Amino acid sequence: MEISEETINSFYDNAIDLAYVIVPRILFAIIFYFVGKFIVNILLKGLRNLLEKKETNPSLNEFLFGFVKIVLFITLFMGVASILGAPLGSTVAIFGAAGLAIGLALQGSLSNFAGGILILGFKPFEVGNVIVAQGHTGTVSKIQILYTHLMTFDNLEVVIPNGSLANSDIVNMSTQATRRTELKVGVAYGTNIKVAKEILLNIFENDPRALKDPAPFVALTNFGDSSLDLIVRVWAKSSELWPMHFDGMESINTEFEKAGIEIPFPQRVVHQIKEKAAEEESNSEEV
């Protein structure tokens, strides 16, 4: 089968017309890409400098920088695709479908991701704070976009998903400069309460770590089964609270021993009813 000269000429003409359309688009798309990439890099460099000057969390800075970078490059690629003749609506639909598929596959991670944004943005705690969360107590060592790391007081590392952390109660022990400790002390019935209270007050009033305002407070709170229950409330700097607390416990024991004040332990009186009944029955038989 022979191809006519007219067909060949028509093919060449169409190819040339197509080249006149496609080649400029390709060249313009290449120029657009490199110029756009240059502009994006300048913008990212300016954003990096701006974030470094602000006193914000490094993890949040990295997330913001990465997010802006992704958005800028997606915009750049969409522009290149539009110049090459791809319908803008179809391009957006492709990116949307890809995002939806990724979102469905990473639902748990997205929950942690959102929790990380809330934690880094609202800052309920920071690195170095001591917190109680998800049943764990420890010092915050790292705050990442998906997980928060705690170091417990026995040097165990606990990794908590940010999704769970952002939706639960968090007790931050490091936000306040001062805190209060509370000691419950029992003394035996018959103890002179006035003397016991004076001893307790003297222990903490003479402790330089105890704050004068609010002043140490002691009161009788309960008539227990085996003891008269006293409560001691003392304020101190957060960094000195627990040393003062434990030293105070030892001092209470020492001073009570010197004063002859008994710290009772629980006691139970057991009546042997069966033996008593047998004795009564034996006495009745003898009569």
C-alpha cells in the first residue's frame, strides 16, 4: 500500500502546526518551572529566617515550614500542568483524590497530627515541664508532631500519641512558681492536741524552705477509728517542695518521739463469742 504524496504533506503540515503549539508550551513550562522554583526557594528562605527569629517551638517551626513548602510546590506543579494544557479542574481532582486516599489510610496518624498541632500551638506544656497525663508522670523530653515523649522519675521513656494527649486531662506541675504540700498525721486518743499542733507548726515555721505567706496551717480534721487525724498544709517553691515534704515527715516522727506523742496504728478488738457461749453453757449445767 503506497502512501500518497498528499497524505505525507498533510502529515508534515499537521506535525509542524502541532510543534508550533506544543514546543512553545514546553519551553514556557520549563521557564515557568525554574523561575517559579527560584521564587519558591526565596520565599522559603525568608520564611525560615522569620521562624528562627520568633521564639516558637522548633517542632512547630519545622511543621509550618514543611507545610508551606508542600503547598508552594503543589501550586508550582499545577501551574506547569496548566501551561502544558492539562485541565485545571482535572489536576485539582487528582490531587484531591490522592489526598483523600492518603487520609483514609492514615486516620490514626492524622488524629495524632492534629493533636500535635493543638499541643504545639496552644502549649499546655513545654519541654522540661513535669506533667501527669494518660496515667503517667514524668518530664517532657520531646514534643514531636505525632508523639510526645516523657521521661518518668525512674528513667523510663513513655511515648504518648498526641491525639490521645490533646483530648485528655493534663496536669502540669511546672507552670507555677509555688505549690502546696499536704501531710496527714494521726495521734493517739488522749494526746494534747494543742501541743501536737505547736510541734507541727514549729517544724515548718523553722524550715527556711516553707513560705511565710501563706503561712503553714495545722488543724484537727477527723476523729478516726484509732487516731485523732491532723492535717498540715505548707507552701514552698516548686523546686523545694518535695525535699521539704520528706524532711518534714522525718522531723515529725523525731519530735513526736521526744514529746512522747504516740502515732497509733490500726487496732481491732476480737471477741471470741463461741468460747464465751460454751462457758455459759457449762456454768448452767453445773447449776
